[in-house]
Amino acid sequence: MVSFTSYFIYRRAENPLQILKFRCTFFFSPETTSWQTYGALRYCHSGSECGKNPKLTPNEKPNRVGLFWDLDNKPPNSIPPYEVANKLRIAASSFGVVRYMAAYANSHTFSHVPQGVREIRKEKELLYRLENKGVIKPNQPYRCKVCGRKFHTNDKLVNHFKQLHEREHAKRMNQIESSRGSRRVKLVAKYSMKMEKYKKAASDILTPKVGYGLADELRRAGFWVQTVSDKPQAADQALQSHIVDIMDHRRVECVVLVSDDSDFVDVINEAKMRCLKTVVIGDIDDGFLKRTADTAFSWEEILMGKAKKQAVSVVKNWKDRDILKRLEWTYNPDEDKNNFSLDDAITEASEDDNID
């Protein structure tokens, strides 16, 4: 038998997925005149050691989690939407790997400006007017988050951003939309960093023309945002259909719902009947929806990060409950009676054979 071994080592700091070592051994057997290859590929994330996750056993797979947000019932209000979306994603990731994040609302929810946001805008407008008149001076100059230039007033920063960076972004988008095939893919990859940088800067510098940028901020956080008709319960029906479709295709093992609406009780019960874990996030502590779900958290617990800490014990209790269910013995009198009758018949037949 002839054998040789090759090693391949590759490391790239920018990529969180690092291929540490590839070992491939080839065996040649004259009897079978065939090559057999045995390979072992080990990979790990930048934060773990040699691909080992200490929280998981070798045969254990993390739950796939779906995060569904009823914006009509639970909007972020005066809290920055991007911050709330990230807090929800972090809390949901405590129950497994977040695969789906969807938010539904009608056009009124996206165009509405909360009272707290309107008051903040009025205070800023008054401040900018005083700066333009020279009555007050900012402690630090306004800095453009795209190019880094400094300005003494906010109005000059806004004019600079619109005249330069907004036009550049429009040119990039037109170039991408007019392209097709592989060229379009290359352009998206080429401009992805610049477009993301522009979106972050625009959310801080520019005032949204409609609403307060709720949909754009949620998309930037990774949510799939869907606008439904303005009919009553349209968002609830669309969100329920989405959850049922996800369950029908068995794409998740855990459903996280952000809502206080009791109309979702049937969907939560359906998920529990299919042996899915259910989590509800809302402000009504004694609500029927929270009592129906396996576990529930308040809006305050999500924002303060308490839900992530409590989720560890919740997941542990789920695992213990699943183990007890598998070990649970149930008494079925009909089945036991049939087994007893069959055993008696076999015993009588064997006794007759011995007599013969």
C-alpha cells in the first residue's frame, strides 16, 4: 500500500471563518486498484477555539429562531429603531441561531412621528438657528461621517452632505440598477462598504422626509420589513400567515413574537402543538398572550439586556423538560392488554408442544 499526506494552511484576518488546517490522506491498494481519500477540514470562528463551541455538545444542534415583530401593536416610539432592533436580535439569539427577522405594519405606522421624536426635532431646530446667528457655538465642530470634514454649523454639514455624498450615492445606485448579470454583482460588491457607510451617516445627518426613518433603520438592522394595506387587522393577518408558512416548512424550532395583541394566541398555540418553543415580548404582564407562550419578557428587560441573561436558564429548563418527556412512561390499558394476551397465547402454545 502506498500513502502520502498533504497539509494546507490558510488564514485570513478579515474573514471571521478561518480555515486552520486541511489534512488529506490518499491510500492506494493494489488489490482493489482504486484510490481512497480521507479528509478532515477543521474550521472555527474568530471567537472560538478550533471550531469547538463550549455551549454545544458534539451531537447537539442549535435551535433555528424566527423573530416576528408586530409594529402596529409594538412600535419603538421614541427609542431609536436601529438600537431596538439590535437589542431584539441579541435577545432572540440567546435561544438559538436567528434565521428570520420580519416586521409588519401599515403605512400609517411608518409615516407617524412619535411625540418624543417631534420634541427632540424642535429643540434641535432652535439650537441650529442660534448657531447660525452666532449666539452660541458648539463645543465640538460637526464632523462628516463619510469624509471626515469639519463644520462649525449643522446647516453647512447638511449642505455639504447633500451636494456631495448624496449625489455620489445616487450615481452608484443608478449604475447598479442599469447593470445586469455578473457586472451588477461586481458593482454591488465594490460599492457595498461605501453604501453602508453612507446609510449610517445619512440616518444621523438628514431628517427623513416621511416619518422618522423607521423602515430604513429596521432594514439596516437586518429585518425584512413589509408594508400592508391600511385595513383593520391587515398586519396581524399577514404576520400570522408568515408564521404559519414558516412552521409548515419546518424552518424554525423557536418562534419569538413581539406583540401584546391577543389575536396571536391561536398562532402561539399552533406552534406549541407542533412542539415549537414560543417566546413573547410585550408590556402587558398579565396578558393572555404571555400566559400562553412558554416564556415571556417585557420591553424593559429587552432594552436593559436582562432577557439575554434570563434566556440561559430558560433554554436549560427547555432541555430538561424535553429529556423528561422522552423518559416519561405512559400507561395504555388497551396496548398492555393486547401484549398480555399475546404472551399468554405463546405460553399456552409452548406448553402444548411440551405435552406432545
